[in-house]
Amino acid sequence: MTLKLTLYTFKVSLWGAAPRLTINELNISNVKQIEIDISNARNFSPSYLHINPKHTVPALEIDEDGSKKYLNNTTSVIHYLNEIAEPPRYVDVYHKSIQESQSVLNVYQGISDTKTMFARNMQLWEVGKKILDKAESLLNSNGDYLFGRHSVADLHFVPYLFRPQA
Ligand SMILES: N[C@@H](CCC(=O)N[C@@H](CS)C(=O)NCC(=O)O)C(=O)O
């Protein structure tokens, strides 16, 4: 069976970005991507309305041995891509990171209330301030590097310094 996939998407569309991320993360090769510029109403062109009568991006064309079908909402496109992909190389890390995010997801989904998350953020903010105070005092006494000469501590610290500027 020959499978040809074409994703209709638009670079500045968040919905359109979701399957692009999926394709990259799951390393799916040979998906042709076609830009549908919705800012110019290309999603209302007769040819696109044939692909997706709902005139939204993304949409996926699945061509199996010349027989074409279309998926026209983000969830079904992503589920399909997930089905055909090889399991990601670091699948354990994926699951672990999803589990670790579960408490945050619960807040967004209204399953748990926001207080615990915000209390934890406040707590982390205080820890962050202490780390910066400590680093400042070390640099005041030791010069250019945290412990007087360049060490792994400096390598770890620099990204933290850049984050507040982002
Ligand atoms: N329910 C759709 C929503 C997609 C959507 O709203 N896409 C926007 C771009 S972010 C779009 O194509 N809007 C054009 C329109 O509605 O005419 C999905 O799951 O894919």
C-alpha cells in the first residue's frame, strides 16, 4: 500500500501548528505541507472547500493507493498521525513528563483548584530570590565566577540569569 499524506496548514495558526509539532516530535517523514493563507481567505477557495468544507486549518489528506480521504479537525489529524507513527525513542520520558505535568493539567481542566499551584509558584519564587541573593554575595566576594574560577556552577547559573530577561 502506498500512503501519501498532505497537511494543509498555515504558519501563524495555533491549530495548524499542532499537527506540525506532532510531525516533528514523532519524526513522521514525507508529509507534504501546503500553506493555506487564511488571511487572504484561501480557505474559502473552492478547491480547499472540497478538502475541508468547514474552511479551517489544519486538514489532512490521506491518499492510500490513489484513494483519498480527509480529516478536517485538529484532534482527528493528531490522533491519526499518532496512530501511524513509530513510538518515540524516549517514550518513557514522554510519559514521565506527562505524569509530572498532570497537576498543572488538572488546574487547567478545572479538576483541582488554582490555590495549590499558585502557592507553589510563590514558594518557588522565594527559593529563586534566595538563589539570586546567594549568587550575588558569592560574586561580590569571589569576582567573576561563583567560586573564584570557572566551574560547572557558572555553566548552570547562566541560563537562570537569562530567563528573567526573556
Ligand atoms: N475545530 C477546528 C478549529 C480550527 C480553527 O479554528 N482554525 C482556524 C485557524 S487557527 C481557522 O482555520 N479559521 C478560519 C475559519 O474559521 O474560517 C479544529 O479542531 O481544527
